[in-house]
Amino acid sequence: MNADAQQDFALAFLSILFEGAPFILLGTLISGFIDIYLPPGTMDRFLPKNRNLAVIVSGLLGAVFPVCECAVVPVIRRLLGKGLPLGCALTYMLAAPIVNPITALSTWKAFQGQSPLAMTSGRMLLGFLVAVGVGLVVSRISMRKVLRKSIADKVEADAAKKEHHHDHDYDHSCCGHDHSHDHDDSSKKADDSRLIAAMRSAQKDFVEVGVYFTIGVAITALFNTGIAPGAIWLDSLAGNPVAAPAALMALAFILSLCSTSDAFIAATLAKFTWSAKLAFLVLGPMLDVKLVFLYQTVLRRKFILGMSLSVFAFIWAVAVAWETWFGKLVLP
């Protein structure tokens, strides 16, 4: 690797790292506070009791709790331990980076003059459907087949602890004596210790997730500096209704762009059809090089492979079907 190539790699690596690191930090901070402050069973009470309806609602949570794909993975680790069902967790994980107002606004802005309403609504709808589909399937699979052993063990231990806490829940009120000063002091100490525990939990998550993220960023930078520039092969596939969506999805996987900025890249791909750009915008926030490594902090590799192939195939099929049946449609 010559000096210019090394410089290009360093710039690409640092730009992706600095773009994603704040979101990783935000996600791990949220996960730390969830771990310590969110009472067990809260998610069970928040979601509908019906399993399928709960998955559907989880696909819309991104509109209320908007996070990008880098931040959502560490958050999911904690929500699982707080009682969020596995199918709902994966639905939220896949949908939140797409079905949120920040992504919608950036997509609308990027596609001004290129059917912004159709692209924005199409992206959110297809992203929601894919995420809910994965969630409905996962909700019928054993947790042990989906989660890493260490995560599954912790989820089961937390569930057992919640049941124990529920069985022994009683009133600890005192017998009427005034211990307000002692209570205030103990409450302050408890709050301080919980804050420290939350920060320690966040730090642990940041180190573990950060290692995987850095590996993914390094691989992405290698691809971006070695393959993406001057990719003439992309232009040659732009007119192929079958190959074009697959090509842009592969590009989205390699480039590993943030869901809040990828629309500005997609909007410049003028030679590609609307459906191919849609495939690019839906797959990227769900599956890219860095996410594959982040997913390994929570999910089994075999499941990641199966989920990735299924998501890729479904989005590609939708894009091809749209281009085949409605390719000549003039979008608003």
C-alpha cells in the first residue's frame, strides 16, 4: 500500500469512526441508564399483550425513540434484560433507524425534485414491513437459537430475578417514626451509587461494542478506498431491473452510511431507478459491514447470516417487482 493509499485509508477510517462514535457513545449511555434505572417488567406493561400486535407497535417505536443504527444495538441488549420480548426487540432494532422523524426529514430534503414524498413514505413503509416481518418470525423461534449464549443467560437470569422480586413485593413502610433526615441521606447516597453503576455499565458496553465497531469501520474503509471510487461496474448495471437493486444494496452494505445521511448519497445516483434507490435506503440501515460486527455482540452468527440473506432477498424482490410492474409510473 503506497503513501497515498495509506492516507486515503486513514481519512476514510477516521471519518467513519468519528461519524459513528458519538452515536455509539449515546447508545451505550442510554443502555447504561436503562440497565440501572428502568424497572424490570416496564416494557411488558408498555406493549400490548397480544404478541403479534406488540411486534407491530415495536416497529413504530422509532417515531418516539429515534436512534440511528449504531446506537440501537447496545440499547437492545439492555431492553432485552428489562423484559422486552425478543421479537419486539429485533423489530425495533431494524425499524428504528428508518421509521423515525430525523431520517424522514433527511430523506425528504435529499430527494427534493425527485419524488420526495414517494421516496420518504416508501422507505418508511418498506422498512417497517421488513422489520415487522423479521420480528414476527423471531417471536416464534427459541431465544437460544437467536441470542448469544451469554446474552441469553443474562436475559433468563433477569427474568428469574423479576419473578422473584414480584413474588416478594411488599410494603417496607416504617412504623410512623420520623426518619426524614436519614431517609434523605440514604436516598442521596443511593442515587449517587446508581449513577456510578449506570456509568460503569455504559463504559462496559462502550468498550465491548466499540471493539466490534472499530473492526467494521476498518473493513469499510478498506472497501471504500479500494473498491468504491470510480466503480464503473455500477453504471453498467444501472439499466438492469434485476441487477441494479442488488448492486446498490451491495454498495449500501459496503459504504456503511448513517441512516440520517445516506439519502444524500442515494439522491446523486441519477442513472438508477427509483426502486433501486429505495432498496439502497432500506437495506443500509438494517445491514452493513459495521452492523454485522455490532450484531455479533447480541446475536448468534448463524442467525445473523440467515436474517441477512432473508432481508436482502425480500428487499431485492420488492424492488424488482416494483420495477417490473410499476416502473413506468410517474411518481409525485
